[in-house]
Amino acid sequence: MEHIESSQWSELGDDLLHEIAKLLYSYDDYCRFRAVCKEWNRVLPQIPNRPWLVLPFDDKAIETRVAEEKIYYVKLPELQTTKLRGSCFGWLMVVGFDGTLRMLNPFTRKHSDLPPMSTFPDIFDYNPDLEMPYVVKELKVFNEDGNNPYNEDDEDSDDNGEDDGDSYDEGDDPNEDYFNESDNDFDESDDEGDNDSDESDNEGDDKDDYVYICIGSTYGTINISNKFMQMMHVKKIIISSSPDDEYKQDEFMAIAIYGIYNRLAFCKHGDNEWTDIPKLQKDDVNCDYDYEDVIFHQGKIYVIDTFTQIFEFDIKTFGTPLGRIIEIPKPHDLYFLATNWKFAYLIGCLDGSLLMVVRHINFDDENIGFNSPKFDIYKLENGAKQWSKVFDLKKYALFVGFNSSVLMSANVFPNGWENRVHYTDNVLPTQFYRSVGGYDIGVFNLEDEKSTLLFPDITLLSSPPIWLV
């Protein structure tokens, strides 16, 4: 074999250089390849336009498995004590143990802060020096102005000193329906470790029995630990534009799905706190929120809830976005039974239409595990009055999970990725209880209607990988 002088490497054709780069699945390897010479550094982009699977830990076996499946990945072990709750425009939404919310570009390492969790609308009080620093209020108990009608300073009796019948009875705390203190004593010995990382929880939770939640001293409140807040309080964060886009800085907005009832909150450029977006109610019915996914689409916010009800909010209004219910019936073939759990995602298409992706989740009672054997896709055309079922994505693929749900063209990913749903695990309760979770990551093929797990031999990944989109 003829020896090639180092000066000749720069003479490789651009097309050949790009073809070689496609075979490098690790971003670290790609950076090394790009740094061989100045010419390669000039020809190859700093950040290739392709979907990346973010691995927030250091695990050689998982890296090998991902590379074997020809999945491009970026390894970020420094994020192993954080929780990733979103990705948009190539930025990750990172939740810190101390309640910080940060947008991070994993390639450039640029970052920008969002208002911390202590500023969400349901936070009644926050004291970082306490073991349970967050006092979270039950928003169904508090008035719209933030006042608690059962506050101890309010008048609970009439002029004769007799109880007026509306005062708080300790036996009637509404939180008991959601949190039982005895159910929140967990063993920390198994915490954060089944992905073979040396990750600790930071933060010094040494107790064998640690209470993450307890009933608050004020009616309608609960006290919550840093750990529970970091894992469970924020379900997803999306952003309207890249944080470093100077032309759209004044229009920047972030939306979070947060809290016990999966409500919506927003913040704009320069805000130092989150503001709640009230849910529209039909016929004044006091129903739970339970939003499951949210997207920015054509200058508006679109949200889907547990029962596939779609909501639209106008972000061009001053103050809180104004919303409306989109009166579209559920697809006739969708059933909502306790034994048949589903999770819905929304995707905006370039032609203005909406896609709804319904993830069917099966629970294995024997092994306390679950999987996603099926995905159904529906399309709502502009002006249409009902959903139509989609059976073929053709040269497109869907990416869903904690990331902003997206539809991507085949020209940005390898052959064999089209007509598929690429999904990661965003089921939070199982991950928190440390039994199973984070591992339901795979691909659903619309052609044969089969799901394939990426890590079939793993039952717990924390923090789980996320698609960077």
C-alpha cells in the first residue's frame, strides 16, 4: 500500500470527505476527523445537519450498541446529574438539582438561563435551606389571584365566634387523593445507577428512607424535595426560536408543561418568572389539565391533552396568550381505557396541517415494565373537520419523546430511517420510582407495524437519552 504524505490528505475530494464523515456516528470522532487538517475543517460543517441521540452518561456498551444501529450520537456525561426536558433548534432544556432551568447547545457549549423552578405559578413558597425547599400549592384550591380562601388569616367564623361551616377540616385535605406520605418513602440505595455511571444524586440524600413529599402546613399545599421537583415538576419545555438568534430575540418565548396537573406556563425574553396559561373549559366543567404535548406552529401554540383535545393559543397578543378549543372529534378508532394507556404528541407540518401521533403503551405487571408496541398517526388538514389516518410517511420520519416533536425529511438521516417513528422514553413516574424506566427507546416501522427496542436488555436508564432536534 502506497504511503500517503500528510500534505495529501487535504486533496481528498469534498464528496468523498462527506461520505466518510457519514460513517462516523460519534460526534467526538467526527470532531477529530474534522480537525485532521485546515481543508477538512473548512469543508465539513461544525454541526452536521442530522438527528443526534444525546447520551447523558458515559457507557461504552450503550455507545457501541448505538453505533451498531448507525445512530449518530453525542455523549455528555457531565449532564448525568441533570434531567433533560426538551430539545429545540439544536438546544437542550436542562433541569438542575438546584432548580435551575438552562438552555444548552451541546456542540458550542453556549448556554442561556430560563427563570428557575421556584418561579412557577404553583410555588407557594421556596426556601433553599430546607430539606424540602418547595411549598407547592394546589391550584384548584387557590383563587385566580393567588389567594387561598382557607388561609389561616381569613375569617373562618361568624360574628358570634361560631364556625361558619366553610373552614378547613384537617381530615379533608385534597392532597390526600394524590400524595400519601407513607407512599413516598423510597430506598435511595438504587438511585441513579443502572446505566453503569458513577453518578451520584449530588446532593447528599443519604437516608435509607427519604420522604420526597409531605402535606404542607397551609391548606392546599404540599412540601416537595429538590429531587422530586427536578424529576417530576417539569414535563417538557419548548422554545419558539434559538436563544442566540439576535433577529428573533425580542419575540423569544418558552413554554413549559409543569406541575401536578400538567399545566402550561410561559416566559418571554427578559422575564424573571413563569406565567400560567389557564386552560379553556367546556361548559364550565372543572376538569384536570393533563396536557401531554405542546408545539409552536405558524405563529401559534398548539397543545394536546390526555383525551386528544386540541387547543390553540395566539402568541401575538399582549400578555398571556389567548386560546380556543379546536372542535375536532376524536378519531373513531381510539379508545381510552384504564388498561390501555396512550400518550399523544403533536407535530406541525410545512403545509400548515397537524399530525397527531398516539403512542400505545403496554404495562407488564409481572416485571413492572412497559413497552410501546404500536403508534397511530393522524393528520388534520387545514380547514378539515376530522382527523384522517396516516399509514405511510413515505420519505419522512417522526422523532418524539422529551424533544420537540418533529417530522424530518429523509435527506438528513441514513437510509432505512424513513417511514418510521423514532421514540425515546418520556414516561416519568417509573423513572422516579427507580424500578424501571428510561429504556423504552426504539423505532416503530409503519410498513410492518412492529417496534424494535434499541436497548432490549436494559430495564433502567436515568437520565434517559433524548433526540436532539
